[in-house]
Amino acid sequence: MTDLKSIGIPNSGPVNCNVVIPGSKSITNRAILIAALAKGITHLSFILHSDDTHYMIKAWKELGVDIRLLSDNNIEVNGCNGVIKPYPGEIFVENAGTAARFLTAALTLGSGDYFLTGNERMQERPITDLIQALNQLGANVIDLNRTSCPPVKITANGLSGGYVEIPGEKSSQYISAIMLTAPYAESDVTIKIEGKLVSKTYVNMTKQIMADFGVTVEWTGEKEIRIKSGQRYQAQKYQIEPDASSASYFWGLAAITQGKVEISGFDQHSTQGDIGLVDILEKMGCHVFRSAEMISITGCEDLKGITVDMNTMSDVAPTLAVIALFAEGKTFIKNVSNMRIKECDRITAVCTELKKLGAEVKEFEDGLEISGKGQYHGTAIETYDDHRMAMAFSLAGLKIPEVRILNPKCVSKTFPGYFDLLFSNLAG
């Protein structure tokens, strides 16, 4: 279905469904990297199969790590014990930002020259803060085109460790990348975060997954992290929980159609920041039921607009922006300036496509404001080769006639089966 140039979204009445969501991309990629660095065999279950995780797995295979598919959602990783083999070729990660940043840091543990690059958009996504931080820790990393973006060259001879200061306002992935690599540095690593930390929930996720694999990370101050050298990841059996970002579209399905959607598998203490959308929908009027096994969202007739800081969950801001079309009053999404350096400039892209639907929208440097309950009309939605644009705007078509999503195959980055799963749960 996603091989088509565009997909029309059918209108839907109230849904009533229980949806199985694929594993978390963020947890999958962290777990793959950790398993690759560990000594021994790790079994990862309920992993996400998508473009982003494909490029992470492909890179580690190129670096000599044995990774085997056991079944549809289960893999076996025979780790390298922190000893990364030389690789004479170019490591290509398409537009997988997580893979690019995490691998750039991990490759400093290797030996010799490594070259990492991606597609045209990846070569526009900044990585200077990470490069400078790694070089402060004794690495030798350069951006080959002097554009502050990939491609990068890593001349590796191990990571010395020490003290590093890194800005926190652009991407938490820079911090997570250093954290994940730090146990294998020659000396302890202390990370001082300068300024505001965006998406802190992802740093906490990294800390928790590292702990799950036997490595202790200490917050030694409000913005200071310490990882002691000599710790090693312990191979084990590990299950990935569902992806909260992917779940957001189905929670949106419930909110917009005034239906009910149940999703199982989330830990009550989940470290995924995007699960915070559930609390936002509850404040907007949806009924929420939580148990140890399941989260259920039931939509309401009088969805209300909201002002919300989405700094810890900016990936689901496009989802909320589309839901806001059908809410009474204005919805103001703020403190999400890092949306501008994602797969596209998501703030501008979301505003542009909402206006094409007939919505009244205001764009700000770090957010946007949507006036709900307008007079909308169908249009072809440009997705900018951004999976989250495609999935979020598909929700608009549930109530607005003749909405088409261009380049629907871009969802393969994180959720290849999205449209099949969505259409199978719509109500006529």
C-alpha cells in the first residue's frame, strides 16, 4: 500500500479497537547498540523493524558484530565486548539521526579511520556539538565538508574520557550518544549540560536502559552526569516496549472520532516521554483508563484546546497539532524549537499543511498556535519525506473529506505497517 505515490484517507465514525503497536524505535536502537558493545549473546524481543533500526543493525554487521533474526520481532546479538573492528567502507545511515549520532560516538572506541554519512537531509542535520564534545574527551572526529553536519570522519584509537561540556538545547541525542559509549572510555566521563536540556526524558531513558544492562549512571547535579570507566554491559534477554510515538496516532484516532482505543504493553513507569500525550488528551476532555497492562483513550464530544509545553515530547507535537483542529478554542504548543532540526523543519511544515486544510495557524520560533473548529477542506498533504508528518496528517482525513497523503512510503522510517493498521481499524 505504501508503494503508492499518495493515499486517500477515508472518513471514519467512532472506532472501538485494541491495537498492537510495534516496539519503540528509541529503545530498540539503544538496546541494539548496547548489545553490540556487550560481551556475549543478547536476545532482544519485540524490536521495531523499520528503516531507522535497519541502518543501526546494518552498521553493526559491517563492523563485524554477528546479528541474527530469530523470528519476526526477535534478534540475537553476539556483542564485540567493546572491541570494534576496522571497516574500510562508508557507513551509510540514510536519514536515521539516532543511528548517526550514536554510531559517531561508539566508533571512537574502534581502531583506524571510519567514515559515516547519510542522505541529503542527513547532511543538513547538525552534529557539531557532538563532534566537539567527543574531541574534548580525546577523540578525533571531523565533519568532512566543514558544514557542521555529516559526513564525518572518525580517526579512532579509543576514547580517553574526562570532563566535557555540551549544550543541551539542540538535541538530547548528543548527550545519550556520549553516555552510551562512556563505560568503555579509559577514564571516568563527566558530562556537564550547558543551558536548557531539551527532551530530558530521552536522557532518562538512556540512563534506565544502561542500568538494565548493568551500567550505573549518576546524576551528580541537576545538569551533570557521571559514568565510571570500566563498567561493562551485560548480555541478557531484553524485551522492548511499544513505541509511544507510534501509539500517539491511535490515541489521536480515538480523540478525533470520539471512539475508544486500547493499547497494551506499556510499563507503568515507562521512560518514553511521548506517553505524556495521554495526559494532554485527558486535560482536553478525553477519558483515560490506565492499568498495569493497558492504556485506553475514549474521545469526547467537547474536546477543548490547550496550552502545553511539549519540550519533553516534541515528536508527538504534530499529532497534537492535527487533533487541535477538532478542539474548541485555541491550542498553543510551545518550547519545541528542536522540531526545526528533525527530518524536516517540522514547525514550518506543520503550519504550512494545516493552512492548506483551511486552518487558522500562527507560527512562532519555538512553537505554533492552532484555532480549532474551523471550516476545513481536503487537500494533498506534502510530507517532506518525514514519517511523522505523514502519520499525523492522516488523522485529519478521518473527518475532513478528500485528504490525501503524498509519499506515504516515508512512514517506513519508523512504522512500515502504519496505514494498513490504521485502515483496518476505521469505522464506516
